[in-house]
Amino acid sequence: MKVSRRLAFHFTYQLVAFSLFMFMLLVTLLFVLTKHVSNEEIRRNFPSGVLSSITAETVTENGVVNLQGYWKDLLYERNMWLQVVDMKGRVIHATNTPKDVPSSYSVSRLLEIKEERRLGKYTMGLEMDLTYEDPLLFMLGGVDESTDQLRSWFTEYQAGGLPDSSQQDRLEQEVWRAGGYLHIIDGEGTIKQAIGKEIGDKKSYHPLELMSMQEIPGAYATNVNVYWDKNSGMTWVYHTPYDTVGKQPIMNQLLSVVMWICIIVLVVALAMSIWHGYRYSRPLLLFTGWFERMGNGSYEEVLTPKDRKKVFRKNGKLRMRYKLYKEVIHSFYHMAEQLAATERERKALEQNREEWMSGISHDLRTPLSSIQGYGYMLESAAEDWSPGELREMGTVIREKGDYMLELIDDFSLVFRLKTEIQPQDMCPLDLNELVRRGVLKYVNDATLDGVTFQFEGGDEPVLTAGSAKWLHRLMDNLISNAVKHSPPGVTVTVGVEKRANSAAIVVKDDGVGMDEETKRSLFERYYRGTNTEGSIDGSGLGMSIAKAIVEAHHGTVEIQSEIGKGTCIRVILPRGLKD
């Protein structure tokens, strides 16, 4: 993985991990608070809505009812019981059920319980579970003292739905002792009579008010028990106070938890900031020292001994705190090695350049000395020379001038090819014909005594896109280099190889060959081969020009050579046209 991706991934996963941690913490807190609030609401509104929650959360498998443990604890706490009845009236599950509660029910008994919401002394709640193929009936029962008290008062003290005037004093005394108050309302919700303390100035009830008080009693200041007499149409409403009123304790807990969460987040963020600063500043200080040493040219000393102890263990592995930057550290080492190698190459190139300048100065001085000598001779006694001698002098002066111009052309061409790599006149060429003509020129050169030239090519044309002028120059450089650096009697073989998607010009000789250093430096500018006998004229740019020409044709060069076994150079060119 690249260092940029590694660093981005590292910081991203840390941010994501921290965000997930905070998210999970907040979700957990929200779940706990929601559960706490839900439990508090259930406890305060008990038993209203509890049976629906029990029915929804209870799972029945193969006739076995799995009731959650906290529901069992709540039923025990409130001294209530639960039964689950199947289609046949049998009780298939019972929790905290008293002995006087039956274990099976008939049709009429269940209809009676549903109608009256009573089973003996127990106030009942019923809920059908229609989730399964065979419905189940959940029955929640318990002794409701307030409801039983209200029924008892109505039975004992009412007359025509209102308190009996002769018994009203006794009723008022009992209501006062119970600590609540009693409203008797008619069918329209108007309060006909009020008994007890903290009555207030309430005059009537809205149509849904009593139902709301029974369904969500925790939202009101008092717990409400209602008894409706169907004969008289009158309703007795008995209010009893809660131990605690309102929801302020829950809000206080919520605010306290939020405050602690803010403090924890602040502490964790501060700790992470300090840790990040300590962890990531130390490597940066280390890198700064590296840059300073490298800026001073100390490429060989990337890490001081003290730095190495900080970064590496005794077994040579990176310490944990630096593993994040392992690519950076390796890149530093690689860069330092490259810079050191570049520095060495620069010094070698400088040395080659100086040697080349010395050689080119010598090569130019020699023909200039000849030209200058003949010039003095002609200047001092031009009339003493015969026409034949003058022609000979002119020929020497011309040849020396041509040689100097060739050196200057090479010198100019190597820099021109640096910016003008692409040939200007590319066209389809037959390499077989081009190479054959190039070799024929050397075969017919009488000045090359002691050198044998051979051509190896096929009968079918091998087409490529290129410049005949530049490819001829390429062959001249390769062939002349083989001739210059080989002893007399050498055989130079030039041929063409046809490949699937490319073609190759092959120049090989059976001369002295090259060592590894010469092979590495053969195409460098200013380099002159060392495997020669005697002084070899030349600019040292011929093979560099050859390589530039090959690259201009989008080709490559391969060298095979061993000392004493000759040299083979392959110029591989793309075949842009079909044969």
C-alpha cells in the first residue's frame, strides 16, 4: 500500500473508529435511557398498556410460552399474575398465579370475565394474541385495592347512583381516611357531587378525559379508578395521589448523564490529541534531521546511530511507533541510495566529459596541425610546388577539414537529438533492402582492408515506419564501431530478424568483445571504448547518437558480448505496417 493511502487509511480508520465508538456509546446510552424511561413509565402507568407489551414481546414455540424475565420480576413486584389460555381454554402458562385461580376456563366463564373485567376478587385485563394459527388469550389479574374500595363504597353507600344522604357522613370519613377524593358524575361528565380533600374547582370531565386518565395515568397528578353504574348511568371517579409526581426526576437523570458524557468526550478528545501530537511529531522531527543531512550532501548517513536505536529494534525490525511510516523510511533509504548513485554517476560523467574534451581537443588539434602546416608551406613558397603536389596538399586539407566537420556535426547532433527526437520524414521502409544497401557500401569500400562483411536477410520484405536517412546513420555508427574496436581479420555480420510484432537489425562481430563496464557505458555520451588496440579516433558520441535514433523510432537496443567472443547488438523496431 502506498504511503499516501496508508496514512489516509490510518487517519481515516482512527476517525471512523472513534466516531463508531462515540456512536455506539450514544446508542447504548439512548437505549439504556429509553429502556429506563419505558420501565419508569410502565411502573407509573401500571397496569395500563402492560398487557399489550407483554403480549407483543412474548414468544410461543411448540406450546411453550417464553415470558421475559423482567416481566416476571415486575409481576412479582406488583403482586399480579399472568395466565396464557389456548383455544381449548387450558392454561398453558402461569406466572405468580394464586391457588384460587382456575387452571382452565369454559366459554361462559371467559365471556363473563371479558364482560365484567373481574375474576372473583381480581381485577382482570385481557389481550388476544393473533400472531399464531391458533390464537392465545393473555389474562392479567391482580387485587386493585382502590378499585375494590370504590366498588365497596358504591355498594354500601349509593342510592340511585348518588351517595345515600343518610350514609354520606360515613362515606366522607372513609374517603378522607383513604387520602383521596371522590367525584360522582352524570352521563354528560358533569360533577354532581365531590367528596374528600384537594377537590379543587373542577366542574366537569371531557368525554375522553377519563379514558385518558386510565390509559396513561402517569401523565396526571393522581391515579384514577372508575366505576360506572349502568342502571343509573352515574360514574364514581376515585382519585388517589402518587408517591412522586411529574417527570422531573427522569429529566434530572438525563441531564446528569448528558453532562457526564460531555466531560468524558472532552477528556477522551484531549487525551487523543496529546497522544497524536506525541506520536506523530517525533517521526517528523526525525525526518527533519534526515532532510538537513541530505541537504548537506550526506547521502550515505541517512540515520545516525542514535536515530537507528530509536527507529529499529535489535533484530532490525521497525519499532511499533514507526511502523506507520515504514514506507516513508524505506523511501528515504531508497532516495538516499539513488542520490548517492546519482552523485557517483555525475562524477563519472564529469570524468568522462573531461576525458572526452581532452580526446576531442587532441582529435581536432591533429588535423588542424596538418592544415596549418600545409598552409604555411603554401604561403611561404606557393610557386615552388607542382600541380600534383598542390592537388595532394588540397586533398589532405579537405580530408582533415571533413574529419573536423564530422566531429563538429556529431557534437551538434547529440544535443539536437536531445530536443528533436522525432524524425521529420517517417515513411514505410523495407528493412531487408535498407540493411542490404548499407552493408554493400562497406563491402565496396577498398579502404577497409582486412574486414569481412556479410549480410543475412530473407527474401520477403520486412516493413516498418522510419526514416531511411536516420536508419542509415544508425547502421553506419554500429558498423563503424564494430570495425574500429576489432582487430584485423574480423568478420562483421549484419542481418534482419522478423518477429511477430517487431523487426530487428542485428550487427555482430567476432572481435575482442566487451567487459561489463563497457557494456553499461556503451551508450553514454562522451564514453570511448577501452577494448581497442592503439589510439582510436572518434568523438565518443557515435553510440549515444545511435541510441537516440533508436528511441526516435520507438525501438530498443539489446547487447550481448563477452571478452574474446565478440559482440552482438540488436536494434528492435516496431512493425507499424503489415507485410
